[in-house]
Amino acid sequence: MFHFLGSLLCLAIPLLIIGGIIFWAKQQKLAHQEAKAQKKYEVIQNTVKLCTQEHLKTLVRRKRILITRDQYGTENKSGWDKELDYFWRSILASKITSALTIYESNETIRVTKSISIGTPSPALSDEYVKLVAVAEVDRLVIEASKQSINQSAGEVPTNPYEYEGYCRSILEKAGWKAWQTPASGDQGADVVAEKKNAVVVLQCKLWNHPIGNSAVQEIVAAKAMHSATVAIVVSNQIYTDSAKQLAAANNVLLLHHDDLASLDSRLQL
């Protein structure tokens, strides 16, 4: 009996040792794969950071313009999501593919020169790479926004619709609840904003010549349409004398976009 148990033990010990070696080898392989996956993640992160830093001011401006709120305060990020997708397709995808190819090439050379065979570098799906990259871009843009890397007067958009978003964002930064109206059927109001007991309608004019009477006439109509308390024409340009006279007669404010940040004090809110 003891002889039989001894024989079993002699067989079991080598099996346990072999099993332990196999388990250790598998753990080592997993550790190598995780380390390589982490290295690939770092390559993606570093590439995204370099590309984002190159276009950071534009991205911050575009996010501020493209994320809008409706009159109920609901945030709409669809425009920003499309912008991130475009940034991925036009800038990031090729840069990351190139960076990963270089990493793989260097890794192959390193493994070839190494004494150990090593483990193959794990493949990352295109969808995973895109998700990681886009999330990192968004994080960097949010961080930049918090550090007030914002637009200055010299970085005003050149597109009229983006200019409306630019004006809206200035008001939002000043604590207003603001939203852009639909492109059609706005009745002369490009942006509507609320704060305390004030409801403001704005017509935003990004022009290359002085603003005339028509803008004043349109915002007067929009004020009635939206039951607003204040009507404003805001522009990057000066106003004609005729527009100033018509505005004074109809209690319309004629402002430069730089004036929007201090609208509270102007309205004594």
C-alpha cells in the first residue's frame, strides 16, 4: 500500500511541476501581451496628442460652436461628434497607422535580436483604435477649454453660421442660457438667450461692410415673434448712421461681439 502511494507521489510531483511551469509560461505570455498592448496604447496616445496640439485652437473653437443647447437646455453634441469623426478620417487615422507601423517594425527588429522568442504583438481592431483616439482628442480639448485656451478677437470665425455659434458661446460663458435658432424660419433671430427676467434675441451679422437698416428691421420683428424683452444686432462691423437712428427709435442695441461678455452690466441684470 505504502509502495503504491509512493509510486503515485513520484508520478504526481513531476506532473505538478510541469503544470506549474506551463501555468507560469502562460502567465508570462499574457504579461508580455498586456505590456505590448499598453505600449501600442501609448503610441496611439502620443500620436493623438501631437496631432491635437497642432490643431488645438481650431478644435476648441469648433467644439464651442458645434455643441448647442435648445430652449429647454438640452445639449446637442451631434455636430461635435461629426467633427471628431471628420478629424479622425482626415488627420488621425493615417498618422496613427504610420506610428503603429513604425512601432511594429521596431518591435520585430528588437525581438529578432533578442535571445528569447517573445510573443507576437497583439492586434488592435480599427474600431478600438478609433474609440481610443477620439476619446483622447475630446479629453484634450476639454482640458484646453478649462485652461481658457479660447478664441480671441483675432480668431473670430469666417463662416456666418459659425459666427452665430461664436456669439452664443460668449453668452454661455457669461452665464446665459443661449441657443441658436434653425437655419430657416428664424424670423430674423439667430440666437435667443435667457437670464433672470431677460429674454434676448440676437441677429448676428458677420459682414465686410457697415450694417444697415435691414438688420434692425429684422430683429424688431424677431423680438415680437419670440416675445423677447431685448433686441440686439451684433456684428464684427460698424453701423450706418441710418441704422443707429432706426435702432434708437425701436430700442434695439447695436453691439460688437466683444460687448456680449458684459451684456449683464449693460442690461443691469
